[in-house]
Amino acid sequence: MNDILEQLTEVLEQRKTASSDSSYVASLYGKGLDAILKKVGEEATETVIAAKDGDADKIVYETADLWFHTLIMLSHQGLTANDVLDELARRFGLSGLEEKANRPK
């Protein structure tokens, strides 16, 4: 499962130095964080709508778009999927209520 995340991470890093007219991801990087965040928001909304509709294929398709754009956001911020996976691993086995109570205020 991590292989595809590693491959995507490599491609996203390569696109940071590519010309904005050479790829979709490079064009998003070129437009900056606000454009990337707008796409994350759009994809999140589309994912919610797909889930409300209950169509499994649409849910998977829209979730893939959301994850992809979230990976672009992470990369733009100098982070990777592994940073998120590490945080999920840290939380594993910890009660959600306990984790929330331990968050800094």
C-alpha cells in the first residue's frame, strides 16, 4: 500500500521544479497554496456529496481525488504521506476521547 504513496511522493516532488505548463500538478504548485487549498476544499465537498449519494464507485473516485490533492498540499508544505502515517501510528491504540483530551489547547 505504501508503494503507491512513495511513487506519488516522488512524482509530486519532481513536479515542484517542472514548468507550470508541463503538468497539472506543476500548474497547481505555480498558482500557490491558495489554489491548492481551493482544490482540496472542492474535492472534500465532492467526496461528501458522493458519500451522501451512496454510489460506491463515486465515493472511491472522489476520495482518490481528495487524497491526491491533499498529497499535493502536503508536498507544497514540505510534508509527505509518511508524516501523516506516522501521526496515525502514534494514535493507534489510543482512545479517540483520550487523544482529543490530550491535545494542546
